[in-house]
Amino acid sequence: MCRIATLAAALLMVSSASCPTQSHRTLADDWGNLEGTWLFRTDPEERGEKEGWHRLDTESGWRVLTAPGNWEAQGVTEARPGAAPKPKGNLPWTDYDGVAWYRLVFTVPADWRGKDLVLNLGSVDDEDRTFFNGELVGSTTGSVPNPVRVTRRYKVPRSLVRHDGPNVLAIRVLDHGGPGGLMGPSLSCLPEERYTTLPRITPAGPTLEDRFANPPAANRILKIIHGWPDDEAAQDDLIRQLIGQGFGGVVCNVSFEDYLRSEQRWRSFIRAVRTAHSSGMAMWLYDERGYPSGTAGGLTLQGHPEFQARGLLVADAVSEGGEAELGMPPGRVLLAAAFPERDGISDVKRQVALTVDASAGVARGKLPPGRWRLVIVCDSPLFEGTH
């Protein structure tokens, strides 16, 4: 009898693991309230929409995944039927390319009654069709150039929102290659009115306790952004997301696309900086198109090669005399010599010249017995990309 009960319990556990159910979530009235665990299901035969996977009464065949994030890194690695696996270098997964579904069931706060909602899904890799309570509320397809770069924001009419029961949000994702999924970086469902104003980082109170509970913007972590979105609504969404996550500000530069030459990129950058600053965020503006900073992605030297930064590169080694050899750093050789050394001090007045073999990249010499310091100094440009 005990064995029968144990077997029944084990079968129940296996059944529950293979067909997970998702408890209804009550959405918080805050940014990022759709983030966390979702139900997920691949659809290699593309039959989900016809079979109603976007409706509430479909539970079997789903697994649990976390969003935002791509599905491959979470174990979705099976190839489509009849297709070979697609290994990705040294990554611990292969690609699943094709259609997959995300589904989330939730209730909404009571004070949202009578309000239109807005879904802010960020980036989806690559295409999507988004359903709310079984109705299509938005889609971004291959007709849009590079759809993965499009910020998804879809309006949900108040007539679709249930206040006396659960709501179901279902997203059909089509991935053409590489990682796929809801990439975010933030997922939210909020009343439309929340998108008409921006939050603001409020000043901290006068006490030390106040400053720990609500740090000033300049004392919080700053987010590095190498390219603000061009779209103003997307900029505002990003500012809302960052403030909601507790960031105090932004370290940013104008977009690397058509770097420093595009008037449109400059206008987008200036608008984003002013808007973020007016929301109380701390701002650091800098040029970071390669190292050392100041090269402006190579634009600084166009027409003025004489402006290129140069430096001295030094190689040194110790020899006990006899045949000596030292590898050369790159650049034009300014000095290749050996200096007698005593008590750790080199005698620079008694240097012995080394013979440079540029083809071999070394300098050589035959030295008297004793301790010698071999030194090569080269003049070399500090190319962009070096630290």
C-alpha cells in the first residue's frame, strides 16, 4: 500500500512538472510589473493561434520561463522538426528559431477600473503578435525594418480589461535566427495616464537616515547608455524604467551611428539629456567612441594626422653579460642600449649600444661579464582602441 501511494505521488509530481500551471498574479502599480515568470511554449508547426493558445482555457504543454530574456539561455534549444541543431560557437545551447508563445495571467488593481491600459514590452526578438484577453492589440512584423530594434507599446482599450476575473496576456513571437524572446529590458502594463508624465527623483530629506532611504541622484548608481533611442516616447520609457529601478542618472554619449555627424542624432541626444535632467537625474556626458577618449571615433585626425597622440613604449630586461637579446616594442626605435648596473642603479654614462634587427623584432649585443640593464625605447602612435 505504501509503495502504491509513493508511486502515485511520484506520478503526480512528474505530471505537475510537465504541465505547469501559473497562479494568477496581481499586477503592482509600478514599472516592470510584467517581469518575472511566464508560461512558454514553442510552436514549430505554427498552429497556436488557430488552436487558441492565446486564450485562458489552454494550460497543457507549457513550461515556465523568465522574461525579459532570451529563451535559448533558459533551456529552449530544440531544433525545429526536420531541421539540424544550430550550435553557437562555445555557447551552451543551440538556437530554436521559429514561433513560440509567452502567456501571463493576472488581475489588475481595482482603481484601474474604467482606464485604458498600455503594454510596454520593449524589444521583442524578432516579430510579435500580442493578444489581450484573446483580442489582438498590437503587432510588429517583418514589414518593419529590423523589428528587434522597435520598442513595443500597445494600447489596451478599457473594454477589454476584466475587473471581475483574470486577464490573459499572450504574445506570439517569431524569431528568425540567433537568440529569441521578450528582450525588454523592461515589461510593464499600466494605465495610459501614467505615460503622460515622467517620474522625478525627489530630493532626499535633511537627515542621514533620509539620505540612506532616498539617496540623492548623484549618490546613486548611474546607467551607461551608448545610444539613446531616437523616438521621444522610447526615451521617456527608458527614463521611467531607470528611475523605477533606482538609478540616479545616466552616463551617455551621442549615438555611435553616423557618429557626431548626424544632426538628427544630436537632436535626439540633446532632447534625451534635457528630459532626463529635468526628471532630477544626474548626467555625465562624454566621448567614448574608442580609447583613448578624445579620438571621436577617428574624426579628430581627419585632415590632421599631426594631431595623433604618440607615446614612448619601453622594454627592459636584466642580463649577466655575454650574448644578450631583447624583444622590441612597436614603433620607431629611439634607444637600444645596455647599462651597467650596481646596487640596482644603472650607470647611464657607460651605455653600450645594442644592434637593432628590425626584421626579427629584437636588439642584440655582446656584453662584458657583470650585471646589465637592457633598455629599448620606441616612439609609437597611441592607436584608437588602446587603453
